[in-house]
Amino acid sequence: MTARLADIAAQAGVSEATVSRVLNGKPGVAAGTRESVLAALDVLGYERPVRLRRRSAGLVGLITPELENPIFPALAQVIGQSLTRQGYTPVLATQTPGGSTEDELTEMLVDRGVSGIIFVSGLHADTTADMDRYEQLRAQGVPYVLVDGFSPKVQAPFISPDDRAAMRLAVTHLAALGHTRIGLAVGPKRFVPVLRKIEGFTAAMEDSLGLTQGEAEALVQHSLYTLEGGQAATTALIAAGCTAVVCASDMMALGAIRAARQAGLDVPKDISVVGFDDSPLIAFTDPPLTTIRKPVTAMGQAAVRALLEEIGGTPAPHSEFVFMPELVVRGSTASGPAPK
């Protein structure tokens, strides 16, 4: 115990006697000094005595789509860890087909007295959805932050990846490899991230390959954000003569690879595939997937910071925080076919 006291005292920059007073709950220690000792305990990996453990500052709801797409559990983990470090208890509420709706999950969390809610890829990303639901939530005094999606009708902090820049990265990479017919497989057109990806794709196709907006949009296929959706979209793009496909998610990209193989094509020799997200384990697919890495850690931590500022009464700016993705080149992209 004496050795531990000495370690903690050295880490906190105080005397062993002061450490002892803090650990035994004795009075006469300044609040700042007490926090330094407790922080030293945490840094050195010692468990705090039960009476000194931080009490929960409250519950925070996290509403996500289904967890079959591995990018959502990855984001939930970052957000959950960030909340826990700040003394909050995360409550994960997942939407599933045929299960509870976003509104029902929101009502359930509000009934349980959550301090705030983080929405991931929710109705705020759907251009056809009624945004009044979020204003009603604000009227109830519940702070919230919205991830992946944007609406000018909602006064709240938004956290997004730069979808337009992501498409520029993908198209520029494929064009540099010699591909001249590049397709885009995305989700339904009513979602903001999809519209932004299309904008970025058509602009990049014009800049890199000289295609008009109409010519580029003819190479866009809408489907579901699933393996099957990517397979269906890519089958159509292969029929349209595409030698490379950019997908709006890694799950769609796995479907694209399946479609290519069913058509008797080799990835990447005959057709290149680019994903989006850089989900866990995606580096270990066959072939390892070239993808656009979504800045999950930075986005999750920013969402928590913005929410805690809202909860603390110093609201974050009611604007969109946009994070730059990066291209991760692996084995699913290669040189395009030689000109005939």
C-alpha cells in the first residue's frame, strides 16, 4: 500500500499524506487537489474506492439504425466510451425492420428522463420526413445532436462526413488508374448523404473525365444499403459497361464483388470496387477492400462534446460540423482495361 501511495503521490504531485486523506474521505483537501489524486488513480489503473467513484451524471440515449452494418456498432462504441468517460450512462436504442420507430424510441428515452439524445442516420437525413418532431423534442427541454444527415429546418448541431469530398477521392483514384466508365451504387435518393454523394460524384466525373452531369447521373444506380442492394446495383452497372464501381457503404461493396464474380469477372483485374466507411474487418475481405474511411472516432467524440455542451447550458453552434474522410487503397482496385 505504501508503494501505491508513493506512486499516486508522485503522479498527482502531492504528498502521500494528502493521498491518504483523499482515499479515506477526510476533510481539509482542496477540491482541485482531490481531483488530481483521483485522476492519478485513474491514470495508474487503480480502482477508486467505492465511495469515491463518480456518480452517474445521467442517461444519454443513442438511437441508431440496425446494427447489421458494422459501421453503426463502431460509432456506438466510440460514443458510448466518450459518454462513460464523462460520467454519463449510454442507453443504446436500435431501430429494426418491423420494430420500434424512431419516434417510439425517442418517447421511451424521454420517459426515462435521459439528459440528451444522439441520433445516428435518423429521420433528420430523410428529405421527405417531417422535421417538426425535433422541434417538439426541443420544446420538451431535451438536448440532442444529429449525426449523418442535415436539415436547415432543425436548429441543432449536426455531425457529418464530407460525402462530396469522399466521392471526389474515389473517382480521382479510379480515373488515375485509367478507368473511364465509373459507376456509383448508392441508397434511396431521398436521403441527404445520397444526394451529396451524387453531387460529389457528378462533379468529379466532369473534372476527371469530362462527362456532363447527365452522362454521370446515367451511371448512378439506387438500391438498398445492404449486400444484396450492392449486388443488384452493380449487376446493372456491369451491364452498362462500367469497369469500376464506387459504393456508398462497405456492405454494398461486398455485394458488388459478389455481382462481379457471378458475372465471371475478377476483382480487381476486370473490375475495380471502392467501398465507403472502412468498417471493422473490411481490410480482411477477399480481396482486401479499397474504401473511403469515415472518420468515426472524430465524429463520435465531436457528437458527445456537442451534446454535453447543450446539456451544460452552453449550446454548441447550431450548424454542421463536417469531417474529412480519407482514401484507403487496398486490393480491390487496379488499372483499368487497356484502350481498344
